Amino acid sequence: MENSLKKHIDRDKLPRHIAIIMDGNGRWAKQKGNERIFGHKSGVKAVRETVEAAAELGVGYLTLYAFSTENWNRPRTEIDALMSLLVTSLDKEIDNLMENNIRLEAIGDIESLPNKVKSNLRQAIRKTSPNTGMTLILALSYSARWEILDAMKSIAKKIESGELTAKEISCDHFTDQLQTHNIPDPELLIRTSGEYRISNFLLWQIAYAELYFTQTLWPDFGKEDLYAAICNFQKRERRFGKISEQVVS
Ligand code: FPP
């Protein structure tokens, strides 16, 4: 595309890890006079485009919030439809992941997912594990508080067994207990659909992430939207608590 924002992206300053709260599928479908699940189905195309664009640019890690712990409270029909969509998408997209050298991982309470989702997910993770390009992380049945509590329980057990003392617990130690222990923190967090919330997503890991909110509803999100978010990220001064002069020098 001639006017693509892609050419404005500095490949040496890409966010190493991008995390996305994909929101607005239901509203998108409603606007078109359709059932909510039509929005989720259309959201899969946006997932494909975004994953391909990020991998092609050279982004190291992309995390997608596909199903939260709180999403289990949705109507049963919507949950079932989302789970079937995950099963078919994992099946269909595996060749695409292989072609693009993408490694799949998952975070969340994977055990709580239906068996067919679990088996397709495990198969896709196993098959893509030798890939060396971008790591795509699906957050499924995920919530940050759940993850943090789980990490706390692991630490408490180590204290109980005498392996660790309370004094010894450091940020690094805590980070090591999280599901994301082998993944760098997100540098850019994108949320679609004009909502300004974090919704229990990666609360520990986004401490210094740049936040980017767009009005675009998830099914309409495409490559150019990703490029726009990255261009915006690259214009920001990341100070990590320091002053501007320190960062510039
Ligand atoms: C949020 O929109 C979206 C979800 C809860 C599900 C996201 C799932 C997909 C995009 C499809 C499957 C994903 C993969 C990775 C293959 P919403 O339903 O909350 O929309 P609303 O706020 O307009 O109601």
C-alpha cells in the first residue's frame, strides 16, 4: 500500500513485546445487525492480520487476550461458541504459524478449558515449538490477579518448606513465579474499542508499558492499525522514572 505507515516504522526501535486487549467484537456485530458470535468470528481475521504484520516486522513477542477468567460469566451459548471458534482457529491457523516461523505459547488457567481446546492448543504449541521467529502468546482463561495469586502461593510454599525467607523475596524472584517468567514485559499495550481499562490483564508485567487506546473495534483492526500504534509508541519518551535529560543522554 502506497500510503502505508509501515515505512515510518524504525525497525531498530520496535517494541520487543506487544500485548493486545482485543475488544469490541460484540458491538461490531450488533452495529451490523448480527449476533455477537459473528463479531468473534470476524475477530479471527483481525488476529491473523495482526499476527502476520507483527511477525513480519520482527516483533519478538505478541500476547493476545483471547478469553479472561471473567468471560466465564458470559451466557453459556457465547462461551460455547467462543470455545468452538478457538478449536477451529487453532486447527486452521497452524499452517500459517509454521509458514511464518511463529512459536505458540499460552498463559492462563489452561486446565479449566474444554478438552478439545486443550488438546488442539497443546498440539499447536508442540508443533510450533522449534520455530525461531515471533512468540505468539494466547491468554486463555487468564486474569492477572489469578496469575499473581498463583505466584504468591508458590512463594508461600517455598517459605513453608524453609527454601526461602520473606526477606529474600525480590522483584526478580516474584517475576520468576509468574507464567510469563520466560517472556519479557510488554513495552506496548494496545486496547481497541474506545474502552480505557486494563481489565485484569498482565497487571504486574505492564508496570512500564506504553498504553495505546484506539476507537477501532477489534474486527476492523488490521495491519495499518498496528503500524499506527507502533509509530505512536516510537514517538514517546520512555523515562522509567528518570528525567528527560538522563534518558536522552
Ligand atoms: C472481546 O470483545 C473479545 C473477546 C472476549 C474474545 C476474543 C476472541 C477472538 C478475537 C476470536 C478468537 C481468538 C483467537 C486467538 C483465535 P467483546 O465480546 O467483549 O466485545 P464487546 O465489548 O463489544 O461486547
